[in-house]
Amino acid sequence: MKILLVEDDRHSAEILLQLLADSHYTIDSAANAQTAWQYVTTYNYDLIILDVILPDSNGVELCTKIRKSGYTIPILLLTAKDSTSDRVMGLEAGADDYVVKPYNFQELVARIRALLRRYSDRDTLIQKLVWENLCLDLRTNIVTYNQKPLRLTQKEYGLLELFLRHPQQIFSRSALLDQVWSAGEFPSEEAVTTHIKVLRHKLKMAGLPIDPIETLYGLGYRLKPEPVPLVSQPLPSSTPAPLPEEDLAQKKMAQAQEVIATMANRLIASLPDKIALFRQIVTALEKGELDADLRNEGYMEAHRLIGSMGSLGFPLGSKIARQIEAILKSDSSLLPTNVEDLLHLINELESSTNSPKALPEKTIFQPYHTQLPLLLIVDDDANFTQEIKTEAKTWGMRVQIAEDIVSAREKIAQEPPAAVLLDILFPHTAENGLTFLDELAQREPKIPIIMMTAASGLGDRVTAARKGSCSFIEKPASSEEILSTVSQILSQRQHDRLKVMIVDDDLLLLEMLRRLLESSDLEVITLQNPQTFWQVLELTAPDLLILDVVMPDYSGLDLCQAVRTSSLWHDLPIVFLSAHSDRETIRQLFIAGADDYLSKPIVEADLYTRILSRLERSRISRQKADFDGLTGVYTHRRGIQVLTQLL
């Protein structure tokens, strides 16, 4: 639900914004009556919280104006005036409730919830919104499926609540932006698609058998009708065990933690040089010899530390670095008192990494024992699989063998292979290769599957192709023929890997991002010096560009604008990294042409979700463009052919 907060007391407003955000409300904030009126006439709100004393007007007058204009939005007045006449005046102006300052914030939030319940559920006092076994509790703001809680972000919660409250209503992407996003945010409509995709994935992972959100192409989204419950049937004992998704998630998380631990150790090792630079600045400041270059160097180093220390598990160090950055900022004059402040911050920064949680160097992330691609053979013919394993060494491949599908699941959970060679028939088990192919088709990232069988008909080939197999081999086949097919598929897959180019002058952050994204099977190009940006861009031709905002020589905004004015690269997806998340900075990013932005310190889950979803949308867009291009060529040629016949 969406709330407009009109309050000129910044401290009170910030506390209220945080408390309401924790309850999954979408909040717009205005500090004066003029801005508030613009918001009221532009967006739809479920509640207005209005301070009586505003810098440019009286809140009671604004309340009267809202009511005379026909708006029925519930209004809660905030005021320091406690007289009976003031209360009566506010209520007669059209307010629905009246709270006197100073107030208890928790009590105020309870009053807000009561107003929202009263006006959003006029017919019945709804406490829960339910779809099948999915439940959204309006009292606790908790979403559960089969009584197990789901972790949703504020935007995901807002989308789900909107769909559950209005099950028959179709919402366009722009309508969802108005309802769920704040006015100070500047996302594109693609942000709605991304959040709905992530919400669908979370609901599916929670166990929902049906996607509850229906896509109406060209119109928007709505909630599907609730499924009719069926009489449950006991599952046969031969039902395949579910894929160990939790184990895979834990393994991926452990790998990410190892990467972060490695980068943290490197950051700790490099910190003395950075501390020495800051002390050099203090010395120069004491002597009155601090020049602009040295000051800017210190400012840039502090800026880099904000992101790297926060992302690598040192939030206190990130906070201290932000304070140093603020002192060294070029648009503020340095005073003698800044010497003492800087010395205090430098000492705190030096001690901020003295934590027993820092891992020793021996925990540095190691890739699997070799970089050779792994081929998993799932076949119960021991002689056949051993022959391929022996021959694979000469093809530059490693081989693991699984004699049945159960052991194949275990091996994939331990180490996802580069490709799977899968037989269709397993006479000693109830499962077959085609059912396992169904499971593998749901995995992300996708694994190429080559199917094999000794008795193949057209039906098997068609079924395998429909289920996602990328090749089909009929037995008997030589090891050379099989490995040649695998090699071609792996080569094509390597060629098809999506490329991400990252430009950031923080070398540690570059290395951390490279390792994290490479674990998602992406090819990553890193660049520390933006002066060579254009040459590297044209040489590597990335599918997505990640830019830091503040860099020496050329800022991320400069590079983004250069890309957007290029006829060749103008549609390249661009994601910004920024240690500053204020509205003005975000506004400038989107004006320059950003598609999305990530705040430093980087959160791994956000990184994976935002980058991978952006790449997927870009891939689909390119495929559509290619299809449209081919259609245009065909239409053009067909037109020439018809014209020739007429002549």
C-alpha cells in the first residue's frame, strides 16, 4: 500500500520512513505543501500523513484543498497543537484522524495501520489475503505458504499484496510502478518485469505448484483464479527424489563466502598503504602544504574504500571511509580542526579490520582441481563408460561416471558438469533418462544434455528435443564420435557465454565481482583505467556494462553518455555501481542512460538477480530483433519475387 508523508522535520520523517518501510509500505515523502499537492494530483495513495505546520502553507489548508478537489484519500494530521479548537478545525477540514506531537512512533504506526484497514477493507475487516495455501497476514506483514514463511523484499511484498487485494484487476507495468514504487525512484518498466520474475521464482521455490500471476501480453498482469483443490493421491514409491536445490544453494553460498574471505584478506594486506596515504595528507594539512592533487587522491581512495570495505564484511570501516571522504571532498574548505578529526578517523580505520572473523590466507578460494571441462556420463554400461573416460583425456576433458540417476543427482550437486551424456534406458530402476532430462531442464544455469540410446525411434528423438536435449547419439557409437559431439557442444557453449564488462578503479572490488560473476558461467572483462575504455569495449563487445560512478579522469556518467550517443552501442545494457544512494545521484544516473544501479556495498543476492535478469532480458530482446530482421528480409525478397512475376 502507498502512503504520502508530508513532514518538514527531517529527523521525524526519516524515522517514520524507516518504520513504515519495515512494514512493507511504499512511501513518498514531501517537505512542503507544493510538492505534496503535485504528488496527490499525480499518484494514487492509500493514506496521507500530513503535518499541520509546513514551511509554505498550513497543513489544514492543504487538507481542505484535497477534500474540495474530490479526493477521498484518508488523511492523518500531525501537529504540536493540542487544543480542542485545533482538533475540531482539523477534523472539519476533512482529516480522518489527529495525532499530537510528541508522539510514540510505535503507537503512530498502529494508528496508521488502523486507518488503512478501515478504508481499504470497508465491507469486512480482512485480516488475511489467501490464494490456495499462500497467505499474506495483514496484521504481521508476513507471507507464508503451507505455514512456512517466505522472505520477500518490500517491492515483492507490495506486488503480491496488490494482486491478492484485487484478484480480477489487470495492472499494467506503469500502474504497478505508480502503486508499488516511490515517486523518488526512477525505474524503467523493465524493473516491474524483473521483480515479478523474482517473485514468481520465490513462490515456485516455496512449493507453489502453479504460478499465481498471469501475464496478459500487451495489457499487464493479474492474479489467476484460485485452483480447484483436488483429492490428493499417495505418491508411488518410485517417484524421483527432488533435486537437492538447498544443497546447491548452500554450496554456491559457501563459494561466494570463500571469494569474499579471499578479497577481505587482500584488502587487509593493502590497508597499510592506504593508511599511509591518509597520514601523508594530514601531515601536509598541518604544514599548510596540501595541494589539490594529493587531496583528490585521498578523496578517491576513501571513496573506493566505502564500497570495498562494506562489500567485504567491514561495515564500520566503510562508515569511517565515508566520513573521510566527506572531509576531503573538494567543494568544502579544510580547517585546522579537520586535522584532529582525520587523525581520529584514520586510527579508527586502522583498527576496524582487527577482527577474529578475518580468515587466514590458507582459505583462499581454489577452483576445482583442474580447469578442464567436466563431462558426466550417466550410463550403466561399465565397459562403454570406461572406454570414453580413457579416451576423454586426449580431448582435454575430465569424466565422472554415474551408473544410475540417483548417483547422477549426487555428483551434479557436488560439482555441476560442463555437459551430461545421458542414456535413456535404465532397466534396473523405475526412472529413465527422459524423466531426469525434465529435472535438468529446470536447472539454472543450464547444462547441455546429450542423449543416447541403443533403440532409438523418431518418437524418442522428438521427445528428447522437446525436453531440451541439445544432441542425440544412437548406440553403438565410437568414443571418438561421442567425444567429438561433446567437444563441439562445449565449444559452442563457450562461444555463447554472455560477456560482462566492469569498469571500476577499485582493483579489489573488480576481482571480487569477477569471481562472483564467473561462478554464474559469465565471461567477465575487468578494466581499472577508464582511459582505455573505448578500445576495450570495441575489442571485447560485451553484452552488459557495469560502471562505477566516481573514477579518475572519466566518471561513469561520462562513459555512459558516450555509449548512449554511439550508433553501435546505444542499446547496450548499463548497470551502475554507486556508494551514494541519494535521490539526486540516482536521478542523474537514469538521465545519463542507466538501466539499473546497485548500491555499494554490494549484496551478492542482488548482484546475481539484477545482472542475470538484465542479461536475460537483453538476450530475449536481441533474439526478437534478429527475428524481426529476418522477417523483414523475407518480406522484402518475397515482394521482389511477386513484383517480378507481375512484370
